[in-house]
Amino acid sequence: MTSSELAVKCRQLVKTYDTGDQKIAALQGIDLDIHMGELMMLVGPSGCGKTTLISVIAGILDQDSGQCDVFGVDWLHLSSKNKLLFRAQNIGFVFQAYNLLPTLTAAENVAVPLIINGMKRQLAVRKAAELLEKVGLAERAESLPSQLSGGQQQRVAIARSLVHNPRLIVCDEPTSALDHQTGIHVIELLKSVAVASDRALIIVTHDARIFDYADRIARMDDGRIENVNAMARHSEFTKEDDNVT
Amino acid sequence: MPLYKGMIKARLYDGTFQTCNVTGLDDTTLIGGPPVMLKGKLEDLRRSDGVIVDIDGARDKLAKKPTVNGGKPVPLDIGDTLELNDRRAVVVGIAKNTRTFQSQPIIYTTYSRAMLYAPRERKLLSFVLVKAKPGEDIARLVQRIRDSTGLAAYTQDEFKTLTVNYFLKNTGIPINFGISVLLGFIVGAAIAGQTFYNFTLENLRQFGVLKAMGTSNWVLLRMIMLQAVLVGSIGYGMGVGLTALFGYAMRNTILAFKFPWQLLVFSATGVTLIVIFAAMISIRKVIKLEPAVVFKG
Ligand SMILES: Nc1ncnc2c1ncn2[C@@H]1O[C@H](COP(=O)(O)OP(=O)(O)OP(=O)(O)O)[C@@H](O)[C@H]1O
Ligand SMILES: [Mg+2]
């Protein structure tokens, strides 16, 4: 896998919300590349469009104009059925609010992406339990989300985002509902189990304590990418700055 | 055959009065008597002053005072006497009757005795029952009676319709019942729909998560339908169970309680309609749901 292989390629991405009485220009021409094997963090002030950008990248929101390729496929060129299929196979999600299904056990929650992809329930739950072991929750496989702490729930959510081996994982504020120590644990876990040479990670955060774990950080403001900086500590990508603004 | 039907005041043991529904049967044939005799025989009516009372009346409105203070009233039994319009009447039988909406006790006696009990009116003949000879064409017979007597004559079915129409036109019963049923239906639909819709709204985020992870609308639609069917079946089961229980509890009272299978089908249809209605609005909401909501805090 070479660094030139792109997981995500955004060109002049524009998205405007129309709330009836006003139009909000959330994305005003985004250019951004994310490489395979990379952990990219997206930072910026509240309301600058971070969530909107990763929603478009993850294929759950349509842009108004511009191009957004994921593994060489433009979301806009997919039929709605293929879009679902592409999402089910290639994208993993981690949310700020965990968003586990409250009536399912930890293992069943982790199994959901596999079941969506057509795997038999029993096999899926078994695979899920294996992955729970990897995130340190082997004994909590049968617990309901309500019986788990916030940090444990986020670890279950991380296992769920990885279980079907997606090639792109998008995380929106994965640590901001957690206290400092737990947040660090969760990002360390993400870094250790999720980063792989055939996979890209994009994490939206305003949590400065975890910036160190990024390979590169893209700073956004007012619907635009201000700059993209490689983190010095992670030298795999210390080629010339990929800033495209 | 002559048949008398009228309301007569009965004087009870303790001196109080109770209006009773008195039927005077043809003296010789006793046609038109109660469907089931619990005590005594229909023929006993021929004994002097003999009357038959229905079990519900005997137990309740016509019952004698408790023997001990605060005890249960003693049901009227064979050998007890009543006074109908100052004339002695001796109970010779207890009958079981089809229940009606009217709650007066029912008393059977012979036509000729009913004439004595009844307050004076110019004409006391209420009905004449006619039994057709086997093979006789009923419609023609009816016509013949009309022509020859100048009285109104009806077949059994015609008479039924007439009675039903009387209730429909002259009493508030059908309208009140209709309004109750309609109201129950609307309130039921509103509550069921609202509850189910609320449930969907509460779980909208979960539906969004499933959508984002690639679940198709079709699968979500099936999930909601399954839920709706489940909720509907539970609600239906509970409703039918409670109604049956109510009927069971009412079995010893004089209230009419009928639970025909048509009612089961009717309410099943009603519940199904409510469930479909409730599920439709939820399904609409979920199908229109943007998966991007999952990132909203
Ligand atoms: N569904 C929507 N309808 C209308 N406006 C929206 C919608 N979602 C977001 N916006 C607006 O678009 C802009 C960008 O929102 P977005 O959620 O992408 O910002 P953000 O960078 O994620 O903010 P935060 O750090 O607070 O999460 C904001 O002004 C926001 O109010
Ligand atoms: Mg956001």
C-alpha cells in the first residue's frame, strides 16, 4: 500500500442547508485527501461544518456540488441501493453518543453490521464476542448498554465499527462525552485496533488532548479547510505538507 | 291463539310494588311460554292462580326480605304468593329466559287469568299467535289473515324486524351504543396510534443508526410491521380476554351479555385497521428519516 493511494478525495465540495427561511453554507468548497493507513483528525470551531463534511464522506448526506470519492467511487454515482450496500460493507461509525441499541447485549450490538451484511445471527454474535475480547470487554459480552460505563459503551461502539472490516471509519467526537483518562484510553484503543494499512480513519474532535494520536490534522473554519498539518511524532506521512487550500 | 303482553304491578311480601312484564299464554296450548323451565312444569300454569316467574326476577326484584337482618334476600320459590292487581298469584314454576335490555321481572300466566290481572282496558288482546299447518305457504297465510280480519299480521321474521325497528326508532339504545362503539374505536385508534408513533419517535435515532450502517428501508419497514402486529395481537388478546371476563362476571346478573363470534371478527378488523394506521405514520417517518441525524448530539 503506497501513500499515494487515496481513501477519500474531496474536490470543491459544497453543501448548503436550506431551513426554509435561511440558507446555511456549511461546506464552501472543501478540498481534502485522506490516505490509506492514515488517522486524520478534523478540528475547528463549533458550527464550522465538521460533522457535515464527515456525513458527506460517509455517504449519509448528499453534497450539492463538487466531488467526493471514497476508494475511487463517487457517492453521487451510486444508486440508493448500491449506496446502502457500499456503506454496509465499507464504512464504520463511531458516535459521540455511542448510539448502541439499548435492548441488545454488547455482543449483539457489535454483531449488527455483520447481520446487516447478511451473516447468520449466531455466527455474527460469535465473531462479535471475539472482537469484544480485543477491546478488553470479554466478560461484558452479555451486558446491556445501560449496564456499562460510558467508556465501556464507547469501546463496544468501536468494536461495532470494526467488526465487518470496513475500509473507512468515521468518528464524530468519540471522546468528548468521556472524562480525560477514559478519553485517552479510548483513543489509544482506536489507534491500536483500528489503524491498518488497508484502512483509513477520520476523527472529528475538539479534544486537544488527543491531537497527538493523529497522523495529520485538518483545521476547518467556516466551511473551508484552513490547513492540513502532519504531526511531527508520526513520521510515516512527513512528506511534503498535503495542505491543498 | 290469543296472547297477552302487558305491564302489571305486583304487590310483594313487604308491601312494595314492582312492575312486571306479564305474558298471558293461550289456555289450552300454552304456546309462547318460557324457553327453559328450571322448576315446575309449564302445565302447572293450569293450576288455580298459577304463575311462572323468571329466575332473574325471582332472585332479584321479586325476592323476599332476608330472614335475618342484613342477610341475603330469599329468592321467590314455588308455593310463594304475589298479588297482581289485588288478585292472588301462586308461583308454580321458575323459568329461565333470554335476557333483554328490560330489567322488569317476567311473569307467565294463562291468557284468561291475565285478563283478570290486567287493569281494565277496552281491548286486552295484544297478539294472536298463529301456527301454520305444515305445508302452508306462510306469506299467503299472512295475506289471508290480513284480508279476512283487517288486523295486522306478520311472519316471524317480519315481526322480528318490526321489533328491532321499534328499538331503533323509539329508544336511545342503538344511538347510544353506536356512539359508544364509535367513540371507543376513535379513542382506541388515537391512543394506539399515538403510543406506537411515540415509540417510533423515541427510537428514531436507533433507526437512523441502522440506516447509516446500511439497513434498507424495506428491512426497517418489516421491523415496524412486526412490532405493530405484536402490539396489535397483545392488545386484541387483552381486550377480548377482559370482555370475556366481564361477561363471565355478569353471568348471574340480569344484564344482557352477548358475545357472538361476529363481534370477535369485527373487533379484529378494527384492531387491524388501527394497527395499520399506526404503523403507516411510523413507517412514513422512518422512511423519510435522513441517516445524517446520527451525528446530531
Ligand atoms: N440539518 C441541518 N439543517 C440546517 N442547518 C444545519 C443542519 N446541520 C447543521 N447545520 C448548520 O450547518 C453548520 C455546520 O454544522 P455542523 O454540524 O457540520 O458543524 P460542526 O463543525 O460539526 O459543529 P460542532 O463542533 O458544534 O459539532 C452549522 O451552522 C449548523 O447550524
Ligand atoms: Mg459536529
